[in-house]
Amino acid sequence: MRVAKIELVHVYKSYNGKDNVIHDLSVSIEPGEFFVLVGPSGCGKSTILRMIAGLETITSGTLLIGGIEANDLPPSERNLSMVFQNYALYPHLTVEQNIIFGLYKKKISKQEQKERCLEAAEMLGLTDFLKHKPRQLSGGQRQRVALARAIVTHAPICLMDEPLSNLDAKLRAKMRSEIRQLQRRLGITMVYVTHDQVEAMTMADRMMILHEGRPQQIGKPLDIYNHPSNTFVASFIGTPPMNLAEAKVLESLLLFDSGRAIRFHHHLPPSKQQIIVGVRPEHIRLAKEGDDHFIAKVINVEVLGTETFITFELTKNEHWMARWNGQWNIHVGEKVPLTIDETAFHFFHENGQRLNYSLLSYAAGKGGCQ
């Protein structure tokens, strides 16, 4: 099996000839890579996947699969498999018949079909269910049948369109691990669509964040988490998302609307500039004696057992959230001293784009808060 590279070059998609639902998309998906398309509902993820599969036409631009232009290739000639959100199993066929259904047109002998089916069934724990009908299976088992049907084709590319969205949270976590292990074992190129940023973070080698049909950022999950390119990415990736607030720079001070100020020991972006600042919830901590700190009123407390979420009032109209490990005896209405290391701040332009400026390079120095 020759693992293939997928390239989309300046791809646009329009349904009415006027309005584009995909705007100037260019990306290379490497052979053997687990690549995730992630974004809110309606952002164009499934449309991109369907263009790769040949189920949607490309309005303009080029799709290359294995270095060959594939814009006009029918789906059957693209040498790929696809797993859908609804599994698309035939209810009147057995599990075995569903798995090998796509092999009939490939002129593969019945013996090889059976061998491939047994191999895939063993890989996915379906050996004991081959004579069952889909209605006799659980949601997770049906998902495995859909995966097995994709595996038996021996296609070097597998496309997955939100395959876990119909499963409960516990089963989703289990299937995430199984799919990732399966992809590594087979060495195939996998393009995976999800609206769940936890799935994207835990499964992807690289991922692309989409918003309203436009790519926002492409990269490794942790690179995107640590260096979001704009406020949309910052607020979409992370649970809870990054805290954001508008502020004005005055020399070494960040001034918020309420009059609260945070003093820095290193130079900030140009003075008098209106910016957006961001801080991840895990970087806000309870101040210890001697720490520079600010006092904040607690608005809400969520104790989850392994961690505690504290929502507090940054300004009259801005609520931020802190994320602390363990169980904390903090009460709504309580005023607590909080501190933020100045190197944990992210800075964005008023238009939402990341400023080419960071305090992360400074290893020393504490921030002062008022």
C-alpha cells in the first residue's frame, strides 16, 4: 500500500457562483499523517472532506492526491475510504456482509475478501459479531463495523466525518484512543473532521482551525494551544478557553475599563495602544504571601473532583476563569488574592490578530497587580 500525500492549492467552493463557503484554502497533508479539521458547526469542515472524497466539486483551485490532480477524478478512482457520522450500515446485511460490501466491485476473490474481513474484525474486536445484524450491536460496535469496512479496502487514505458524535462521552474517549492506535498501526493518511476541540487536541499530528470557511491556523496541537494566531483560535482551543479582555497600554501598565491595572517589569507593546490581552485559566493562581497580586470577587465555583474552576470578576463587565488542580474550599462572593506571571500573557491587536510580541522570552521578573 503506497501512502499518499494530499494537497489543496488555493481551493474555493461556492454553491451559487457568488458567495464562497470555502475561501482560498491551501494545505499539504503529509503521507501517514493524522490530520484534523476542527471548527464550529457550519465552518466548512465536512465540505472540505467531501471535496477530497469527490462528493463535492471544487469551484476553483487544485486538489492533488499522491501528486496527481484529482479535481475531476470520480470517487471510485481516488483510492480512499470514508467513515460517515451515521455509520451508513445496511440493516438487512450481517456485520460480515457490511464489512466486505465495498470489495464486490474491486474484483477481489471471495477467499481474499474473507481473509481481509477476518483480519479487520480481529483488529477491532468484532470476530464474535460477524453473523449479527447492525440492530443487534451497540453504538460503539456499529462504529467499529464502519471502521472495519474502511480498513478492508486497503486504501492509503481514510476520511472520517465526525464519526464519534453519536456516542456517549465515555465511549467517545475509548474510541478516540482506538482510532488513533489503528491509524498508527496501519500507517495510513487520515483526515478527520470534528467540532470537538478535545478530540482535535488528543488525536491530531497536526490540525487546521476553520472559521466561516477560512483557515485560521495550521500546526501541531500544542503549538496552536501555546501560540494562537488570533482571538478566535485562542477562545476555541482550550477547556475552559483563554480569558480575553480589552486593555490599554500605558508605559508598563495594562489598564482595563474598570480602572484595574496590571504592572509589568518588562516593556509592553507601544504605549497608548488599545489591545486585547489573553491568559489561560491554568496560569491564574492563588497568590502566596509576598506575591504581587490583585483582589477579585468570586462569581462561581465548580469543583470537579480532580480540579476546580473559579470564575471571578476582572472588571464590572468582564468575568475570567481560573483552573486549579485539586479541590478548593472557595465560596461565591468571597474576595481572593490572585496573581498572574507576566510571561503568561498573550497580546492581540484590536482586530483579533496576534501581536508579534511576547514576554515568554523573559525567564525572570514578576508582574505587579493592583
